[in-house]
Amino acid sequence: MLKQFHQLVSPKYFYNLAVLLTPWFAWLTILLMIAGLYGGLVFAPADYQQGESFRIIYVHVPSAWMSLFIYVVMAVAGGVGLIWHIKIADVVAKSCAPIGASFTFLALATGSLWGKPMWGTWWVWDARLTSELILLFLYLGYMALQSAFDDRRVAARASAILALVGLVNIPIIHYSVEWWSTLHQGATVSKMDAPSIHIDMLIPLLIMALAFKAYFVTIVLLRSRTEILEYECNSSWVSKLLNKVESRT
């Protein structure tokens, strides 16, 4: 078991695994995205209160979920790299940051587009919105720290500490609607009793959530491959790989 673990976290093995898995997750992303968008934009009925404008949830809600999920993955990977000095963990954490920032920005932007007709304003300093904005700043701060140091190990340690400290914001975002009086609507899917959303609307939403996760894995694998090549640029296996590429071209 220990031998298999060391093999998995080997840069060369992880790179080859990423090359193998990337096209599978890419095709899965495409199929799920087509099914989710068709279900959300065509199959699902209009909401009895919000009409057709509710359909923005098929982008907004999965983006918001992903913004939290990716941050947790980034912080855990950063913590693993910080404590056990596993290079692949640092690579994964660094690869997560711009993807998570993009999903967070998308969640905020689509939320504003929905908020204008529903609330009559593009933005309010609501507890959920404000804490989500802080999450975006945490992502940007993480990326800034990564770029602030020439030494990759120092950059990984500094950004990992920031990511771990920022974890306190995740439960605040999740429970902000329950803890404070807020304009943002409460949970409709992850309720203890049953989701207060029609099954015809729920299924496309869950498919889109899976599509976004598959997309995340695809991009993380692609970015990790690039990061590994940069980390291992002086190793013999990267030189052999580059020579193979050059010989083909």
C-alpha cells in the first residue's frame, strides 16, 4: 500500500496518469454539459414565480457549489504539501486556484444578473454575497502569493497557510442564510427533509453540477501536467519526453 502511494505521488507517474485520464473527463464533461443544458433550458418547466429567469440557476448554483468545493480541495492539498512536503499536492493546489477563482466570479456575476430582476439591484451587501466576494479575494490572494516568490517551495508554503486560514470562510458562506437575515434564498436542494424544487428542475441541476465537477477535474489535470513539467524540467524523464515530442514534429 505504501509503495503504491509513493508511486501515485511520483511526478512522473502522476503526469502519465493525468495524460491518460484527461480525454475521458473531457468527453464526460461534454456529454454531461449537453444533457444538463438541454434539461435545464428545454425540458424543465418555467418557475411559477420567477418565470424563465430562474434558468440561470443551472449555471449560478453549480458555480457557487464549485467555488466552495474547489477551495476545500485547494486548502487540503496545500495542507498536505505543507505538512508532508508532497510535491504533487502543491501542484494540485496551485492548479486549483485560478479555476476556483473563475467559478467564484461566475457565481457572483450570474447572481447579479439574477438579482437585478428579482431584487431590483445588481448587488447588496448581503451576508452570502459578501462572504462569497471574500472567497474570491482569498483565491486572488493565493495566486498573488504564488507569484510573489521565486522559490516554488516558499510560495507553496505561504499560499498553503493562507488557504488553510481562509477555510473559516467556507462554513460562513454555507450557513450565512441561516445565521443572518439575508435576501438570498435558503437551501432548496440540500435540505434535511426533501428538496423544495420540482424533480424536473432538480435532475438537470444535478447533471450540471456533475458536468462542472468533470470540467474541474479535466482542467486540473491539464494544468497539473504543465506544472509538473515546469517543476521537473531538469529531470531525465522530462528531457526524454520533450525529445519524443520534438522527434514527432
